[in-house]
Amino acid sequence: MSAVRPPGEDTDVPAFCRALGVPGLADVHVHFLPPRLLRRVWEYFDAAGPLVGTAWPIRYRWPDERRVAHLRELGVRAFTALAYAHRPRMAADLNAWTLEFARATPGCLPSATFYPEPGVADYVAAALGAGARVFKVHLQVGGFPADEPRLRPVWGLLAEAGVPVVVHAGHAPVATAHTGPQPFGELLARHPALTAIVAHLGAPDYEPFLDLAETYERVTLDTTMAFTPFFERLTPFPSHALPRLRALGLAGRSSWAAISRTSPTPTPSRSQAWCGWGWASNGCARSAGRTRRACSGSRSPARRPPSGSAGCREITPARQGARPPGPRHDRWSADLRRRPVTKASP
């Protein structure tokens, strides 16, 4: 097997993908927001607000046009414009903005959101009719349970349509009463055909969310920020679970992220993390392909790869002596499980 070294700089990412035989990237976790809301979100992260709980620098604090151009320079061919509502009477207006952003931005997937409120099924149906191909909900920021009664027809509508929804269901960065694998698992039990993408691998409860992805065929894990120095300092991924995650990647059931409106880490750091522990080129290609299929409305299941790693390339860790993260003291994860907080609006 030939060795491929992960990129050291953003400009190295396209060559890295070519060396792996990956023709392009599909990024399912990119946020674009109306300017006023974006300023408020950045201010919230700058202040390490109650739902952030730690210093969180913004790496790509750029205008929308520059971030779109940067995505294209990285080789990202399709990306989302994820927004999410944290209060009533907000989601429909966000959908109008994100759908118009997608119409004006080649490569951007029409994106939408929803919130438990009167009329939610109507404006979700309207967004689907307007071409929405991916939705986003943030259970931590929104402060509502996934199985809230007013959302049950919405989940059913999305499951029937085969349109994926990116769900921030994990406790990180600060736990609330509605985050974690148990409430999300109860949602999947009610809607087993739902195409769901779990943000951030469900951190810090990685293994329970792996259980859900292995149980429900249409559940995918989003690796945004996972394995980066920032996340490993706060909530390290257990090394013994890496083979399970790799198997999902080879089956096309994990997704990658390049730049986010609140990312604290540069793209090469996430590329190294996603691929640096022996992730195969087949895994990258299958994940990108499944993301494109899901967001185009195709309901064809991803094919599972044959056993072994034939046809895959070895990826050399970026630094000498690098090794998969091992178990160590995880104070942040313990704090997440201990301290549910009241809702605070970013």
C-alpha cells in the first residue's frame, strides 16, 4: 500500500484528495446564517456563553463570499447552509434566507430547519416543496426534546421523503435535559426510517451513538471536529471504538466537514483527524457518495464494503510517533453529564 500524508495547510487539501483518488468532497456540516444572527452567534462563542462553556476561537471568521470561495479551493463540490432556530417564529424566516442563499450559491445544498411550534409541519412541507434537501435541528440550543409531540408529523414527513436531517443530539459542549443518546434513540425507535446525521459523532457519548448507527441503517455519524486537538483535549474518542467507526466510514456512513462558521480548528487538522488513523480512501469516497445521494433524495442504501481493506491506501499520521488517542482523564465529558443547564439563547 502506498502512504499518503495528510495535509499540513489548507492549500494541501486538494492534492491530498487526489492522492487518495477522491474526486471531490461533500461537506454536510457548514453553517451560513443571516448577517445579524451570525454576528450574535460569534459574539456568544467569543464570550464562552452558558451553552459553550469553554474558550472557543472562531477560525474562519470571514464574510460568506470568502468562505464559499475557500470551500471551493479545498475541493468541496457540495455543501450545506445549516441554520437552526432557538425560539418560536424564527425557523420559517431562516428557511427563506437559507433557501435563497442556496439558489444564489452554486454547490450549496438547499437547507432548512424547524422548531416545535404551531404550523411547523406546514412550513417544513413548504421548504420541501421549495427544494430543501437537508434539514438541521439543534436540540441543545433549541432546548426541546427530539420527540416533542408537535414534531412527530415532521419526522414522519422527512422519513417518508428520505431527506436527511443533521441533528445536534449529543451533550457536548454543555449537556441539557434534551441531549444525549437516550432521547435520540427514542426518536429513532418511533421513526426507524429517518435519515439522520448525528453531529460531532454524538460527543461525548461516542459509543452509544455508534450503537444507534449500527442499529438503524439510515443513521450516519458526522465527524465534524472529532479527533482534533481541540476536541481531544475536551472529550477524547475511545481508541477501542476506532474499528467500529472505521467500519461505518467504509460503509459510507460517516461524513466530513471542512469549515464551519464556529470552527476553532483549521481544515487540515480535521483532515488529519478524519484520515490520520488509517482511514481508507474507500471510506472517504463512500462517505462523500452517500452524502450526495442522501441530499439528492435518493433512498438507495449504501453498500457495505467487502471484509478487509483491499484497494485502500494507508495514510501516514502527520507527525512522527502519532498514534490513535487513548483513554485518559476526561474532565469535560464528566462535567457534561453532571450539569444540565437552563436554556440560553445565543
